Amino acid sequence: MSSTIVIVDQGRSIAFSFDDMMSYHGPGSPGGVAHAFKVLERALPLVEPDGLPERREITVRTAFGGPGARDAFELVTRAVTEDRYVVDPALGRPERGRTLERFVFRLGYRDRAVTLVVREGYVTDEFIELARKERRTADDDDRLAVLKREMADHVMSAPAIDVYDATDVS
């Protein structure tokens, strides 16, 4: 497990830690930030096995619309501002159930791409139910904040290969 995500920007290596991503995003969605970190950690060596990818050539498509993941991908890849980041509900996998269906990420780099799907045990039913609840109470919000932090800690404590399965490597 690496402690940073390293990419290249115009010939210069840049490293981003989970803390860097949290500083950029803020405290709102640490679980989404953690998932993006693990997706990048898992996918980048698969789409660029010969070294470090160029930052501005990485594309991200996902069924997951969370702001923490979006901000983490933006910090590392600049994909949001450069229109290489797409939330695509069609990537969802409803057969995996409500809890896991949206945790699907397709990263591309030049002529290679990989799809990652979260493994069971890294997203809880309780988290999804509270996150999607339309009218949360203050107690619900407090519980959701705890669940977000617990998810981030759990995801970040595991190797990326244990958190995400890689499929459709091309």
C-alpha cells in the first residue's frame, strides 16, 4: 500500500497523500475521498504499467456521484475542470444491490482502461440508507458523519487490491 498517489505533470512528478485530498475536499465526505484514493492506487499501475501517467491524460467515468471522490479525482487528475470526469449512471451495476451498485469506476489512460468495482465489506447498508435518506434528522446527520469516518478508516487501512476488483482491463 502506497501512502501517496504519484503522477506526472509536464514532466514533473507530483505526489498526493490522503491528507492532501482531504485538505482539498474538506471534512464533508472522507469516505468518498478514501474510495477515490484506493481507485487511483489500484488503477494507475494497470493503465500505465511502465511508469507514471501524465496527469492530464487520465479519464474517469463513474456511477458514483459523491463530492469527496469527485474532488479527490480533480486534485490528482484535473479531470473535472478539463471535462475528462463523467458521472455515468449507466455504469452502475444494480445486480450488485443498492449498497454496491454505484461504486464502479472506469479509468482510462491513452489506449488503456480498467473498470474497478468495490468489494463487499467496504460500504455498509446503513451508510447507503442514511446517505440517500431524503429528510435526515440531526441524529441521522451525526450518525452519517460517524459512518463516513468509519468507512474512510476502513478503506484506507486496506490494500487497494483488497478494496477494488479490476475488470475489463484493456
